[in-house]
Amino acid sequence: MVDSMGGTPGVDGGGVGGGVEGDGRDIVTVPARQGLEAVDILRLGAGVGPVLHDRSGDSLEFLVPPGTADGWDVPGSSCRSSRGGGGRVAGAGWLVPPHTDAAVNDPVTLRAALDEAARNVELAEGFTESA
């Protein structure tokens, strides 16, 4: 359910600029370039769940199921729990808002997309340097 300001009650505090408010989901944070590439990969494949951006353009945050942080070990990223309110993302907005198709991103699929995205970014950066 989306409120009149485009937010999802209980997920982002509602409205523009809301963040995750300790609803139990974990949050995977990645650099923006890799994250945007992963979003494209997910959209073309299995589908993408909710994704936040930090408005500064530095990072993206993928919402994943609770417990993902316990075993997350993808280089160049971090994963934290939003349980207990520690996961509030101040000043963030939705790049991909929550929807009924995918309440969270599947951690296995996200890991594969982030790995592919990292390779793509590395290849693009190498191509740019040699040009």
C-alpha cells in the first residue's frame, strides 16, 4: 500500500525522503556505479526489489530479507540489519520503490548481479583508461 506522498507505511515513514525504519529487513550498501549496473542486470533478469539512493550519488541500498547480514561477504559492499531502528537511512529516497512483486531483493540473485556489475564496471574503467 502506498500513501499519498508515494511512501509505503511502515517501510519508509511515508513520503519523499523517507528511509527504512527498523522494519526488520537488512540493507546491502554498494557504490552507486556498481549498484546502478546491478539494478539494470536485475531488471533484465529475475526482477528488482526495493532500492534506496542516498541523494548524494555515492551509494545505493538494496533491501534484503532479515538475517542476510549474518552471512554477507561480497567485496566492495556491506550489509547491516535495520532491526531496532539502527538501519534508518536519513535523506534517502527510493530509486525502486517497494511493490508487491518483490518485497525484498533475493540475496543470492543480488550477489550474482553485484558480481557481474563489478566485472562490467572494471571492464568499462579499463576500456576508458586505454582509450
